Amino acid sequence: MYYLLAILFTFPVMMSIASSLWGKVLGDPTNFPAHPYLYRILITAQILCALVVFIYHSAISFLILSLVYLAQCVGVLVLIHTKGKVECGCLGPQVGSRLSYSLVLLNLLFTLAGCLFSYVAQYMSNPVLMLEGAFIFVMLLLLALLVVVGIPDARYAIKAYRAAGAVYHPTINKRGGNST
């Protein structure tokens, strides 16, 4: 039950981590609207806090990651106030996303969910250190990489192949191909 709550709670952060790491590997520029140093601090905090949730099974783990969500909520509010609704780069260059009040609400909901999960987790079991959680962290990071990078790339490739194939669509239909 703990891992189910951990996966649900950390998945948005894992998608952010995966897109950041993928961007680093490819050398993509980040769309983060604040200072690059702040971006490195945010990604490092996300990695460490998400890893803590999987390795150290306790109520405090959820509260620590809740603080990251709360910091993101406040950061988005400050950036909206100072720069407006600009590109946020939350999910890397693959997914275009903008800062908005819905992102603030989402981060606030995850903050409250973390507090609720913390309350539930304190009654599940005693705090325990589980090093296998690092493997679950890596597997979830790979799943997040698929969601953040693989699916948008696949959608783009399908659209490009359909556009290229549309030129030959009348010829295929004359030969008895499928009309759809």
C-alpha cells in the first residue's frame, strides 16, 4: 500500500526529473523561466525528496516532498506575478506547457495530498529503511521517461508518417487498399 501511495504522489515529480535528465543528455536548452541555478536546485531537491519517499518508508518522507510541491506552488505564483504566463519547461522541450493558476492549484493539491498520505502512512507501519526502494525509483523514472519523451515523440512520428503517406493515399485506394 505504501508503494502505491508513493508512486501516485511522486509521479509528477518523476516526470519533471525524467524530462530534465533527458534534456541534459541531449543538450536541449531549458525553458525554465527563472535563473538556471534555481532550476538545478529544484531538480536536485526533486530527485532527493522523491528518492527519500521510496527509500525511507515513513510519514516524514511524504511531508518532505509536500514541501517541494509547496515551494513549486509559491514559485509559480511569484513567476506569474513577475513574468506573466510564460513557458515553464516543466516537462522539458517535448511538451509545451505554460505557467498558470491551474499549475498552482495542482501543486497545492499535491501538497495537501502529501499531508494526507503522511497521516495515513504513520498508521501503516513503523519507519523503515528499504534500499530496494531505489530500484523502484529507477523503474518509475524509466516509466516517466516513456510518458514524457516516448509518447510525444511517437505522436509526432505518427503525424509525420500520416502526412507523408497522404500523398500516396489516392494511389493506394485505386489498387484496392484500405480506404481509411
